[in-house]
Amino acid sequence: MFDQKPVPGKLIAVEGLDGSGKSTQVYLLHQWLQGLGCKVYFTEWNSSDLVREATKKGKKRQLLTPTTFCLIHATDFADRYDRQILPMLKGGYIVLCDRYKFTSFARDTVRGNDPGWVREIYSYARQPDIVFYFKLPLETALGRILEGRPDLKYFEAGMDLGLSADINESFRVFQSRVMSQYDLMADEFGFTVIDATLPIHRQQERVRGLITEQIDLARFRGKV
């Protein structure tokens, strides 16, 4: 079950395909909240110092099976949740997460792990107050990624799944399946869907407006 014991802070997560622009949006959101004088903390997926090197080595040597891939990211998340996310929420901060447990629900399920098992691993993690899902057509997301990266990475392209010998095609198939999982979760978990094809400033206006409607930001203003 979700840990939904009341805390003074608020938890906001952003999710979406690679190339959706979610990282840009959460960066702008972070800057805006700081400018308002709010107590705000930012954390991103796969950034724990505890397991970062092990993850990097496992990916570089292509040693991660679907199960170990899931568990190593779950360890990263658990470390950040216990040391950063939950303490900051208890301390009365707005916590911004660039990807949350839903990333694992999507990617690790596509990799063949049992959906119920994956969800159980993260069952301790509370449901965010708001989850922004930046949605855009698959081809648009792929075009952005392929334009910005000369070389795709083995695991991000789903090459470990044997979807295609061509890394670009494997990436396309993998991301398509991940997108299907996100679309299902949008209803299951009540994601707030943002049209990621809109201009950056229009998306940000929408995000800020929704946050202002749902969160009393005055409560979070003060010395950090």
C-alpha cells in the first residue's frame, strides 16, 4: 500500500518518454518556485551516489538482465526516497522528481517483469500529489532524440530485449511499448496530461497554473 501518512510537504513528479521535454519543464518549474521563495527540492532518476557506479558498470558491460535492471534502479530509488524525498517532505518542502516509480512500472514491465511484482517493490513509496505526464506522438519524441544524440545507448534502446538488430528500430519499438504503459497508467493513477507538442512557454504556463490551483504556495515561502 502507498504510504500516504500526512506530511507538510508536497510531492510533484514528471513522467514521459525520452524526448518529451519533461526535464526542461521540471527545471523551469524548479527555477520558478525558487524565484517565489518557496522551499523546494529537486531529485532525478538514477542519481543515487550509493549505486551510481555499479549501475554505470553494469550498463557499460551489458551485464544487466531484466530482473537486475529493475532491482538496481529500485535500489537507487529506495536510497533517494529514504535519504532525500521523504525527509524533505517531512521538512515541509515541495519535492520535484524528474521521473518517479512510474518509470519503473513502464520500462520494467516492458522488459518482461511481472507488473504486480514491480509495483510491490515500490509499494512503500507514497503517491505524488501531482504527476505531470508530458505526452506527445511517438514519432515526435523519436525525432527529438535521434536528432540530439548521434549514438543511442544499448539499454535505452531496448537492445537487451532482442527487438531488432537495428538499434534505431529497437529504440522505436521499445519506446512505443513504454508509451502504451504510460497511457494505461494515466487513467490508473490519475496523471495530469500535458500536451508536450505545445511551445515550451505554453506548457510551463499550464503547469504553473495547475500547481497554483492545487497547492497553497504561500505555505512554502520562507527561509530555506
